[in-house]
Amino acid sequence: MNKIKEVVAGIEELNKNIGEKIQEKLDNLTKPKDSLGKLEQLAKKIGIIKNTLTPKIEKKYIFVFASDHGVVEENISAYPQEVTEQMVYNFLSGGAGINVLARQINAEVIVVDIGVKAKIITENKNFIDKKINFGTKNMKKTFAMTRQEAIKSIETGIEIVENMKEKIDIVGVGDMGIGNTTPSSAVTSVLTNKKVEECTGRGTGIDEETYKRKIDVIKEAIAINKPNRNDPIDVLSKVGGFEIGGIAGVILGCAKNRIPVVIDGFISSTGALIAYKISEKVADYIIPSHISVEKGH
């Protein structure tokens, strides 16, 4: 917990004054004013984060956090839990969608096992073994993880950034974990004080019966575990996932080190929500990539 507090204390308010100088530079480039639209806004944001008129984005890393979820035993997913392990090997062999996208922009994909149920055996240099446990527990029956495990998951994300900060210009965060839209919906519902139905989608395409069961499971998990919405670590420990905590840690670490971080889909955004509830200052360092069809997103 001291590490989290230390990182939060090190997150600086951005120097918004440099934004005016960046805007002036953009307006004086050989093009009609504002003609590049959102691309200019993005360039300006990155310049402000890095506090320079000439930001460089050359060293790009995408961290994919993989973890399993005990709540899968409640039959709330379209796929079996074994797919998490299979997809980790697929990421490492370069065969997944994120690998294809990463190759287009010369980004390196790093896979972090933070809680996969199986033992991942590989010597791949892009694999980091930070397993906290072999999946979370079934949150319908008990806390998904201990508070100490929740803290460890956040600290893991922080450590990865700290260890690599000298060779990172920008970070993308992603996830892999069968069933992980269920804890994401639960965390989002609690932290935003919205009804479970408003925060729960169909994940990888479940049918109506499974969808209704998913909503009921989340409601029961929240009722049984009583997460405290004023304590994001308590929420993470009771109804969250290890990968959600890991992503939150990466975002906190990036904010402290003035590294822009791109968040992907619903699970990444849930990690961002945890990070934001720990320190609202991280919002200035986050670049959301899109909004998915998931209601919670």
C-alpha cells in the first residue's frame, strides 16, 4: 500500500501553459487551421503530458494482462475457462488480433500472467510471470481476492512500468480472461452507483438466458460481499479481477512517469476507473481508444 501512496504522491498536475505554445505551433504548420481534427488534439495532449513541443512516440508497448475468474463456474460466459491459457500462447506466438495491430505500428506486445488458472510454460522474452494466484475466487460465494492480493495486483502494474520506464514513450493496456466482463460490470456498477443492468452487457455474445443469469450473479456478488464504493481497493478485492488491478497499476505508474497510456475496451476502462478513484489526476494521462458495445463501457 505504501508503494501505491508513493506513486500517487508523485503524480504531477500537468503544465497546461505549454498547451498554448503547442497550439501555436500546430496553427503555424503548413496546413489549414484545425484541419487534422482529433489528430491535432491528440498531438497536443501528448505534448502536454510529456511537457515538450517536440514529443516523440517511438518506443511503444502494449501490456496484455491475463487472469482467470472463479465466477466462471456460474456459467456466465460463452467460452470455457481454458481459452484464457490458449489465448496467452496465441499472444506469445503473434497470432492474435492485438499482435496484428501492434505490428502495423511497430509496438511490442508484452503478456503478463497475473492470475491465469494454468501454469504458463514459456521462455518467450515478451512474457512476464507475475501470477498472484491461480484465478480469483467465485465472487458469488466470497471475496474475489484478499485485500492484500488486490494491493499486489495494483503494485504489479506499477512495478512493470517502473522497471521499463526508461524505454517507453507510450503504453497501451489490454486484457485476457474468460468471464472478465462480469467483474468489470460489478466494479463499474459499484463505483459509478449505477444499476447492475445499466453496466452489464453480453460479453463475447451470450444468449438471453445466460445474460439474465449474469446480471443475477453480479447482483448477488455485490449483496454478499458489500463492497465499499468509497474504497476502490475494497471494491477490487471483493468483486474485481487481478488483470483489472494490474491495468490500474500501469495507469498509475504511467501517470507518475508522464507516459501517455491508451486504454482499450471495457475491462481496461474498468482498470482506469479503479486508478481514477485512487487518484483523479490520472485522467489527464489517459487516452481512451474507443467505446465498445458493452453497456458498462
